[in-house]
Amino acid sequence: MSANLNFEDWLALTQLYADYASAVDSGDWDLWPEFFTEQCVYRLQPRENHERGFPLATLSFTSKGMLKDRIYGIKETLFHDPYYQRHIVGTPVVRAVEDGRIRCEANYAVLRTKLSDASTVFNVGRYLDTVVRTPAGLKFASRECIYDSEMIPNSIIYPI
């Protein structure tokens, strides 16, 4: 734990991570955008592109409005085989606390279960996050999901 982050803030950060995983696993997609600030970044990017500084990302959104649009697409316009997902998220590691912004990261694994198949490992990587305090509690100003494998399923529908 960083010396610049008190225990109550670290506990709130840990709760934010747990609540996020619970929300995206619940299938109540309207919960997802509420974890972010109005002006935010959400990116899903392969590790190789991230490490080389390449901008290409599988998904890239730059506002809460774009996140809400994605949710509309999930609920109303995208056609796909339904599946469940389950997140396993490591404890967040605080890298820096500067100007009211917490820079942190955590490893994640997402398991996917299609209704007629066994569960499989769907996506594995790490979150690189910037978290800020708002009147509604801690929120993500930026969440980069950097996945390890160059091979991913042909469609990623739900948030990671």
C-alpha cells in the first residue's frame, strides 16, 4: 500500500474493484457506465500494442456517453450467442497518488460460460487505472484493459 493512500481510501479502492467486477458479471449493463467519470477513457488493448506505444485498440471509448452507447448496443442491436462471464480480479496495487488521482493496477481473468458449453478462459490481462474521488465516491477516470494474448475470440461484446 502506498504511503500516500490511507487505509480508508485503500479500502474504498478495493471495494470499487470488487463492485465493478460484480456489476459486469451481473448482466445489469446499465450499472457499468456509473463506475466512470463523465470524461473518461475505457480501452481494451492487446499487450503488444500497449508496450510498443501503438494506439490500435480492440475497443476505445472516451466519454461516459460512449459507454452508455455501447450498453445500448449490447441490449438493443448486437446479435450474439448469449454467455455469462465471471471476473477474478487481483488486489489493486497503488502505483502513485498525485493531485487527487490514484494510479493503480490489478491483474484480471475473465471466464466465459456459453449456455451449452463448459466454462473457458476468455480474457486475461491487467487493468491500468486512474481513479478519482467524486461526490459519489471513487470513479474511474481511465481504465485500460491490457490483455495478454494476441488471440482473442472473434467478438468481445460485454465489458471486461
